[in-house]
Amino acid sequence: MQGVGFRWFVSRIAGALNLSGYVTNRPEGTVEIVARGDQNLLQDFVRQVRVGPRSSRVTHVQLRWNRPEDALPSDERSRFEIR
């Protein structure tokens, strides 16, 4: 479940950690996040996303770790965006 401002929160945290990728709302009401970066920074990112901003309630996080070259198309590897 997400709340108002969740995608902006994710984008802000990703930017602060210098991660690339995207966050988007899914049709069924969930949020998909694809992030790429240093593994330690990604772990910190996941910890912060699990908590979320005050205006949201994170009820479930499902992780899937990919090889870095599989995570994002090459033209999306240098930025983090809200879709």
C-alpha cells in the first residue's frame, strides 16, 4: 500500500544515494521500484523504503536481486525517475 508522496519519497532517497532506476504505480495499486547502484547503498535504500514517509503505510516489500546489467536498459542507468 502506498500513500500520498510515496513515489516522491522514493525518488528523493534514490537521488541522495546516487542510485539510478525508476518508481511507478502499478495498475493493481502497488508500487514498482527498479534501482541500480552499489549494493551497500541499495541495502540502505531498501531499509528506508520499508519505513516510507509519514504519509504512507508500507505493508509488504518483495525484493528481487538481478545482475547489474539486467536491471535497467543502458540508456536508463544514469538517472532515477518517477514514471
